[in-house]
Amino acid sequence: MDGPTTDFTKACYHNVYPAISPVRSELSQVGQNVLITGGGTNIGKVIAKSFAIASAKTVVIVGRRINVLTSAVAELQQAAEAAGSSTQFLARSCDVADSTMVNSLWDFLSAQRIHIDVLVLNAVRFTEPKQLVDLGIDEVWRQFEVNVKGPLHFTERFQKQSGRGQKFLLNVTTAAMHMLHNSMVATRPSYSLTKASITYAAQVIADSVKPEEIQVISFHPGMIYTDIWKSIGITQDQLPFDTLELAGGLAVWAASKESAFLHGRYIISNWDVDELAEGETKAHLEENPDYLRLAVIGLRGTDRA
């Protein structure tokens, strides 16, 4: 449930387009093992499908409901075969906020010699529309556990794997973190707060590693029509919703060397990635370390440093 459209780049898209198409040979994921939290439904499931189209070796989808994951694997395997892909899917039940379950998952992967090359942090907890103090500290903290603690724990285990070259860390975040001025977004400030927190954490992690080791990119997946929109009475024809495939294509592109110039930055899936890589935007990225990052506006000189 995220806000309206964007015009940051001259061209903006609502569906997958050639530059981020998972069929592009330059974006090939051959030999890569991918893990996606919240991978059994909606955005996570389509990201899994997109990596299969890009010929990933294995895609591990993680979620709390094993029945949903099992059904998703069957659907994804069929889609992969139809696309001529030999990608294998694996479903694992795990509550991302449960440290014991998270450790068990990663221990299992290690025992199976499945080295994860691409980690997609997609699992999320929403809440009912209430202000922070009305929502209550227990629910706010539970949201922090799912939206911040869980992703950090996954990242820790991901980063501490031994061997095997470059890794890619993708943080599926939300434009809601910088859109609290929007009346609809403002009804769920805890969601914005927690997603801003994990996005800032992704920046901190990116600052500690070179992209050749772990390339880190945060992205807003687009304005996707989900059950949350239905619950507030919005129909699919009322707003310019984006396709799930847009997020899937962007994820595959973000897990490629083409996106290295965005290491540690935040982008919106609708933006034209070719425009981001050239001209004014490229100059800003090279000159301003805070560009497309969470930061305090207005600082300069030694205060900024």
C-alpha cells in the first residue's frame, strides 16, 4: 500500500521494460542461488519467477505458511519449465522474527551446501491504520522485529557465509518511508518508520563493504494492487497500479553488475534505469554521497561529514 506515481526520470514505467527484462543475457543469473523472504505470495513470488526466467540455479522461498509456499513452488516450477528454465525451487517455513528458526534455516542451507548468492529481503508486517501511540508499543515493536530485526539477522547469516565471490543484497522497501505527508500513508506511520529503519541499515551495511563483495540496493517495488487496497475500498481501476513483473524485473537488474553504480542507494522501480546511469542523475551520484539515501537535509561542511 504505497503512494502515487513518480516523475523522477523522464520515462517512468508501470510494467517490465527491455532494460530490466529477465530474459536479457546481460542479466543472466545462471549458477546463482537466490533466497527470497516473503516469497510465497505477491511481490516475492513474482520476483522468484523473474529469477527463474533469468536462469537462476536455485530459488529458495521463505515464509510462515508452508501450505502457501508449497503451492507457490508448484506454480513457479511450472512457470519456469514453460519458460525453458531449469531453475529448482525450494520452500522453507520460517518466521523471520524468530531467531531460532532463522538460524535453523541457514544451518540447513549450509548443510545442503546451498550457498546463497542473492538475498531478497521482502517479508513485511503491516498493521491496522493507527498512529504510533494508539497502536501500542507491543505491536510497534513486533513490527520492528519483522521489518528490521528479521532482515538484519538474515543479512548477518548471508554475509557470514564462507567463500564464493560477489553477493547481492536487495532490500524491498517502500516509498511510504518518505511519504508521510500523504494522507493515506500517514495512517500507518509504524510501517513507514520500520521500513525507513531497515533501509538506513542497508545503507550502513553498504558503507562497510565494497560492491564487488556485497552489492546492496534498496528499492520501492511500485504501487501494487493487493488485498490491503481492497480492504479500504480501492478498486484496481482507480489508480495507476504497477504490475508485479515490474518489481520482478527490477530485482533481477539490481542483482547484476549493471546496477553497481547504485550501491547503497534507494530507487523506485518505475524509474528508467538507463536514465539513472547517465546525465544529471549520474553526476549527482558521483558528487553527492547522500544522493538517493536517507540523510538529514540541510547539513553541510563538517556537520555533514
